[in-house]
Amino acid sequence: MADISSDFLGIKSPNPFWLASAPPTDKKLNVLRAFEAGWGGVVWKTLGSQVKNVSSRYSAVDYHGSRVMGFNNIELISDRPLDINLREIREVLKEFPDRAMIVSLMADNDRESWHELIKKVEDTGAHGLELNFGCPHGMTERGMGAAVGQDPEIARMVVEWVMEVATIPVITKLTPNVHSVVPTGLASVLGGTNALSLINTIQSVTGVDLDSFVPNPNVGGKSAFGGYCGPAVKPIALKFLTTIAQNEITRRVPISGIGGVSTWKDAVEFMLLGASNVQVCTAAMKHGFRIVEDMIEGLNYWMDDKGFKKLDDFIGKSVPTMSNWEDLDINYHIVANINQDKCVHCGLCYIACEDTSHQSIALDYGKPYNKYTIKEEECVGCNLCKLVCPVDNCITMVEQRKAPEYMNWKDFQRLGMPLNDH
Amino acid sequence: MSITNYRLTTEQYAENFSDIHPPFENLTAALVEANRCIFCYDAPCMKSCPTSINVPKFIKQIATENIKGSAHTIFSSNIMGGGCSKVCPVEKLCEGACVYNLMEEEPIQIARLQRYSTEKAIQEKWPLFTRKPSNGKRVAVVGAGPAGLSCAHVLSREGIDVTIYEKEAKGGGLMTYGIAAYKVTPEFCEDEVQYILSLGGIEIKYNQELGKDISLAELQSQYDAVYLGIGVGLARQLAIPGEELDGVVDAISFIYDIRSKGYNQVKVGDKVAVIGMGMTAIDAATQAKRLGAKEVTMLYRRTQAEMPCTQVELDIAMLDGCKIVWLATPKEVLGADGKVKQLVCSITTLGEPDASGRRSPVDTGETITLEVDMVIKAAGQMPFEKLVAENVLENKYGKIVTDSQGVTSIAGVFAGGDCVNGGKEVVDAVQAGKDGATGILDFLGL
């Protein structure tokens, strides 16, 4: 079996699966259960300023019969007394010394508060700190959370305060509620952070109740913007992660990937795009801590299949393949092919192409089964038919280059090549 | 051995005749199945429905929790979509064509989903249709079965005032009187008829039989058009010695009694032979067993490959413990004291294909004898040949000849359903009623 142990800034964990700072990590009882289940580490739910939470707190987006495709919360940071949290962190560390214990922090917006909090937390023996610059609700109104993460200068200032006293590794967690995470990421790295983590939740309204007319979640007839997470946000998280992994400065520090990680496959994708490990929350909140078992096994088998011995063998491997649009090869051309032996005649490819794409599929009427074939000369190779086809490998895209040589859009313009005539 | 009623307790009857296809208990269950549907384009299920119900659309509407829209989609194509969801042989229609079959997966439970929406609509009496204001045209429909009701509903929606003449005391036709009780209950059939009538503009006159209480000529003179949906009724005779013995019954009246009298009133033998292997034969055999017969044997003169019923139906009979004897044709019923004692059958073999394309049975000369006290004949039904001929309607062996819009040889007289096709599914009759209505609207210039 491959070695899936992780070393993040010297913080060791038996696997790269940490639980993100959130309700699953807000007390000893949960965290012990998580470690018993096999999680490699936790980021303890954010400590700092004293808050009070409301009821209800969560809402979700279901899709096509599947629950919690997206998840939203208006819960704030830990509302338990600081000293109880600190005591429990100590106790957990004693019971599970081989697991990573990171503590998420969000102090009041002044240097002394941060210094005081960091000292108290370091005193527990925790392995690292994560700065919560991302929480998009409740705390922002008080100039904390995302309000810090959205302003690179403030972020850098707070990181600098932290680095003045921190003796253990510091991870800065970034908010996605910005046009780009790079400016704050950059400012944090320049301010001295040892690592970055992303993404925090995305501000959202998950829906409106069609009977009460109140958006979700309902708190006594009112709602508030919440933070969106879960499988739905994964593509957005991957994009932000990639931009951090591509930037010459931000990529110098390790990245902890967060945002909709539910399976070992998701984790691998985050790691291929530059994350050294991943943090999970929504999937655990939906199914419990037991999901880590398959994450561990799946990652192991995949690494064995691919011949990877350790995590570093593939972390960041896909980053160089993420190019700019204008550098893509215009002469690369693919056309769809329908395997008639596999086709079940559902017509989904046909109607998608006919109504919304390039009218490249021919329909031969049959009762009850129509026959569908690709009009190769019309096909632009968009993938739509293949994406909507319900049968695995029924529609494949076959390479039919326009010309042997590589040519991008800039070359194309320079050479005065003809545009489409329809 | 004897033929008796009251064989079982009330609880046993209730259990034996409980719904064979239980409905979805709740929305969640229906949603799980609805969400399996991949929403095919130009869907094979829809093309395989004689009434062309837009199946992907109504299932999508369940998935979006637009149950009213779903019911409207179904009823727009098939006003008896509720009953059809219970009695259609979907394995050879919509569900048989579902693309999941081609993936070696279970097809979508289309009938069960259809039942979910339509039953809700009927129970809660959703007014999904409105009729245009009356235009003064009047049409008589003979027969309140699926063809007649379907025709009447379309016509009434167009503002025509419809009067239906029904020979029985209840509407629904064979849905009410001719189908196994574990598929559809008499109560549901009544509710379904009432739901159809709730549109308004349709009046049913019960206990009015064509050729007896009313005549075609009278109807022609009183109405702007006449639609005949008189079905088929007479059981095909075996024409063998002993057919007159006490204990020989026809499946149609056997099932009619079950449907109209109450289970404990219907007499059944200890050992029952059922002749035939169509849907009605299955309904008779399984219900004989469920009424408490100790042994039920089904006899068919051909083999399983040629049987008219579907495999699903055959499985019901076999799971009920009915014995099946292939390649046997009744030769003589033997009796004592006027009562059935034995059934003698010729053993057949398959010869050349006949007009239906199926290989025809040939007598081998050998026989088998079954000890039975009851013989149920389910060898097909005959059209009302005499009635049709008396009214000078062009016909083929009693089946009324029409074009695709139900137009008969007499101007202003239309026909459809079993009396034209010789006896098919309920869903075929519903479509025939729609086609006939189109023909009538054309005829009336509407």
C-alpha cells in the first residue's frame, strides 16, 4: 500500500484528511469520535470573540432527489467559553497525540486580543493555528471574518500581529467572497503566514419557502445571508485553489484545500491542483465521521493503481496543465461518436444538440426506438451530448485534428485565418 | 367435491383481494422513483402508450412536486389514466419500452407513478378541466365503458351535451365488471366515473340497453350524432359435449359476479379448470384460487410462446399456485347428476401457422382427464353480431367496421373500442373514444 501520511508544515497526520473548523470540531466529544473514526486531524472550531448563536442555523439545496447538494449556515464561531475549549483541546491532544490539532482563531480586531488568544491556545500544545478571515456572516458586521479577508491590507496587518507571537505554524484561511483570492493570499504570505487554506463559505441564499415566503433558514420569520458549502461549491473552490497554486508567491507556501470535499476522488482533485491536504465538513455533517474510511481506502487504491508511493508524488501535478484560453490549440478538434451497441435511444443527446448546440445529431424515426447518429461535419466537439448521455462510454469524443501543427488564437489572428461563416 | 361460496373468512377474502400493485405510500417514495426517470426525448414509453400519454413530462412534474400538472398531463391524453395505471399490461406497453430495459435495469415504475398523481386527483376531486359553453349540439353515446366515457369527455369539453346510455347499473364497463378485483376495486371504478362526470355536460342513463330499451333509430332521430361503445360481451362457446352441465361457467360472468356481488357470494369449485390463456383467463384462474378453490388448472391449446397473456400475468397465476397445462384442448365435460365431474382434453401438438401467425394446434388423438367440479371458459369473447347486423352496420364477423376516426357505414353513427377491435385493452378503448370524438367534431363542423 502507498504511504498516505501527511506532513503539513511539520504537522504530521496519518492521512491528509482533516475536519474543517466547524460544528463537527467544536468540542471534545465530537473530536474524539472523529479521531476514533480515523480522521487525520481537526481544525478546532473558531475561538475568539464571545458570541451567541441563533436557531435555526442551517439550510440546504437538494437536487434531483439528492439531499444537501449545497449547504448553508448562519452559525457563528464557537459560543462556548474559551477556557472549556482550551481544556478540552488539551485533553484530546493527550488521547490522540498522533493526530493534527489545529485551532481556528478569530480575535477581536486589535493586536492585544490576538496576542492574548494565541498565547492561550499555544499553551494547550496545539500543533498549529488557522486564522479565520473568511466567515461571511455575523462576524463581518463586527469587522471580523470575511471583512478582514476581503481587504488585503487589513489581512496583512493581522497576519503580522499573529506572526509577532506565534511559535507554531500559522495557516491563513481565505474567503471566496472576493473577485480573486490572490490579493489577500499574497498579502498574507507577505505578512508571514506559513500556509494558506481555502475556501471558506460563499455568501448565499439557499432558497425561499414557498408557503411562508421566508428565505431559508428561517429564524422566527426572518432570515440572513449564510455561508454556502458542500458539493455545489467544489468547482468554485478548485478554481480559487488553482489561482493560489499558480501564483509565483502564494504557491511557495503549502495549501490546505477546502470546499465540497466529500470523497477520496474530490480530495485527489484538490491535491492534483496544489493542495497538500484537504479539510472536510459538509460531507461529515451529512453522513457522520465514518466517511473517512472510504476516503482512506480509496486514496490508497488509487495511488497504488497510479504507482504513487507518497502524497508528494502527485500534489500539484495538474497545475501546469491549467492554461490560459488564448494559449489553447485551435487545431485540436474532436467529434462525437455514438456507440450504437450501447445506445439506449433516450434522445437526450439529440434534443440537447438540436435545441441548444449545433444541430449535429441526426434522428431516424423508429417505433418505439429512434436511431441517433452524429453529423460529423456539423459537430464542433463541445462535449454536450457526451455529458448528457446516461450511458457510460456510449458517446466518445474522437480526435480529428484540423491541422497537424499547434496554433493558438493569437497565431490565428496574426495569420488572418478565416472566422466561421455561419 | 362441490361448488360453494363462503369458503373463506372476511379477513381472508380481504387479504386475497388486496391491491396487487400497492401505491407509493408518500411523496418521498414517489420522488425517489420519479427522479430515476431520465426524461427521454421522443420517449419510447410515450410512443408505446396507445393514448400517447406524455410520460416523461408527467413524471418530471411529480419530481417538481407539480402533482396537479402531472395529473392534468395524464388525463389530457387518457381520462381513465387512473384506472389504466392499475390495469394496463404495462410490461408490454410503456414500461416494456423504458430505456432502462436496454441497460438491463428495472424500468421506471410508470404505472405506479401515474397512479400516484391520478389517484390524488380523483380522491381530492381536482377540477383540472373546464368545458366550453354549451353549443346546443347533442350526442348520444351507447355504453359507459372506457370508449364511451373517453369520447363523452372530449365532446363535453368542446361544449357538446352528451347523454350516455348504459345497460348496467354502473359505469366503467369492463373496468368495473371485467377485471380482477385485486387490480382495481369497484369503489375506485365508481370514483373514476364520477370524476369524469364532474366535468359536467355528461348525463348517464343507466339500465338502458341498445336493442332492448332503446334503438339506434331513436337515438339517430333525437341526437346530432351517435357513438357506439358497446364492447363485446358474449363468451365464446366451447361447442363440446357436456358444456351445459352445472358447473360450467364463462369467465366473463364469473368475474362479473365477483365484481358485483361480494366475494363470499360467489361460488367456486374445489377443483377448477380454466380454459384459455388470455388476460381474462388469468383473472378468472387467480380469482378462483383467491376465492378458496383448492386446485386450479389452466389449459391452453398452444404453448407458452403463443400465449396471449403477458409473462407478468402468467407469473401471477403461477405464484397463486395455479397449475398450467400446455398443449391441451377441451374435448368433453363428463358429469353425474347434471354436475361436472371430469374434463377430458385432447393433447395437441403445434402445426402450421394460422391466420394470426401463431402455429395452430393439431389433435394428437391422445387425451388426458382431469377430475374437476368446475370449468371456467375463457376462450375469448364474441362481438354482438346480431345487434350489429340488425342495425345494418357494416361489420366483419360482428366487429363494426370504421375508419380511424370511428366513422361507420351509417352517416352520423360512430363506433370504437372492443365492438370495433374485437377486444383489446382499456387503454386502446380510451384512445378509440378520443378518435371517435374527433370524428364526431369533424362531422358536426366544430
